[in-house]
Amino acid sequence: MHFSPLFVASLLPLLAFCLPQGGIFPALSDLPPAVYASSTSVSATATTTGTAVSTSNSIYGSTLDSSIITATSSSSAITPADTSIANDPEIIGQLSLAPKAVDRIKLIPQDASFKFDFKAPPADTLSEGKGGRTVRADRKSFPPLIGTGGSMALGFLGPCGFNTPHTHPRSAEFNLVVQGTLETEFTLENGARTIRNTLATHQMTVFPQGALHTEFNPNCDDAIFVAGFADEDPGVQQTAQAYFGLDQEVVEAATGNDFTFEGKEVDVFRKLIPANVALGVESCLKKCRITRA
């Protein structure tokens, strides 16, 4: 088996770091400078000049053609995501019925179709309210996910933004904060205690499948989280909207009386439930000088 000198040179520092000193690899301080020259300066030179040059590697006695390096190290132009197959029932059906993974790849001829842009997503992927928005990439909005068994969403919560209580019936949620701070809560089922956490940037939590959960930005700066799911269509149900969408007699029976909220009947109250993502608790709104109007 033959490995290119550049490939081996790029691995030596990592292996020397991971393996005990005195093993089969030398200490980092004993490695000849050519190891680093072959893995860094060559690609930098090729990318900067844009011309094909050759560099000798003193350890392996070989010559590296930087025209190959240029092809792998120079930046290519960033193209927009192709959304032409998003929400397309015909291609979604074909992908779902494809007998093999390679057949699914053939059904998506454009490379850019394998890219999803959360800042410029396809239609019917947003849940947006006064407190921010969530954007989901699932098998419908991003058909390349079909066959992968996973999906993803991004939450952009403004100051005091509140991702209202909800459930995902077909998957657990792995929630990672990539900007700001989140306060999270979830309750798995009857009899289970409520789990509460405050997540800083680069901390995560998990919401079990079907668990009632919520995320809240307690600060006056924006927060962003990434939510990963172990299903291509995890589903979502906003709890308040679903509950008060039931028949009025059912709601009244569940609450044990003729239900009113601040003097308003159920039919009126339904219209007052804010769209997700909503504005959060009063103490945060006062701190950030935000009004609900």
C-alpha cells in the first residue's frame, strides 16, 4: 500500500502527539523541519502563486507537484444552495422508493442540492414570531436527508426569545448552543421530575423523544442553537396551541371548570396565544426594555 509523502507528513505530528515518547515515532522536537514544510508551505505557495511548482521532501526523497496541492487547498467559489427539489413530492417519492443509496445520489444531479442554507431556506421551513425564528431541514425541505435517518433545525432567538413548550413525537433532540445562553426545561412523562439547565455557548443538552420541553434566551443579546434529530421527520407539536385547539368542552373538563383566562373564554383566548418563537418572561422583557406590543 502506498501513501503520498504529504499524507504521511500531515499525520506524523498527530501521531507523535498521541503516542508515548520513546515509541516508534520521534518526539515533536526531533522531527525535521521538512515534515512541516511539506504539509504547510507547499500548499500556501501553490495557493498564493497559482502556478505549478515542485518541492522536495528531504525525509522521503520525493518531489511533490503543487498543481495537485492547489486543486485541494485553494478555495472554490461559494455557490448558493439549490432549493429546486425542496418540497417536491415527486422527487421525494422517487428518493423514498430508490432501492439503493447510490440510486438516490443519481436522482439528485446538482451538487448544490446537497447544501442547505439556514439563512435563506426553502419555503415552508420557518416558524417565526416576535421573539425569533426556528428553521428546520427535514426530508421534505431538504430531500438529500432521505435515507440518512437524521434531520436538523436552527433556532435564532432574539433578546428574551422563547421557543414555547413543544414535543417531538418521533425523535429525541440534541440541543447545542452555538451563540449566547439558553435556559432549558423538559419533563419526560407523568411522575418524572422537571429537568432545568442553563446552557452556555458550546454546551448541549438532550430532550428525550416525546418529552415536553422549551428553550428561553434570558439575555438581551441574540442566542443561536443547533438541534439534531434521529429521524428525517421528527415532527413538532406546540403544546399550548394544541391543547387550546381542542373542543371548548374538553378544555373545560380538563381544567375542572368553565375555563376563562383573564376573563376571556377559550375561543377568544386561542387567538391570544402568540406564534412561536414568542417573547419570554416579564422579568427579561423589563431588563431588556422590550414591550410585547
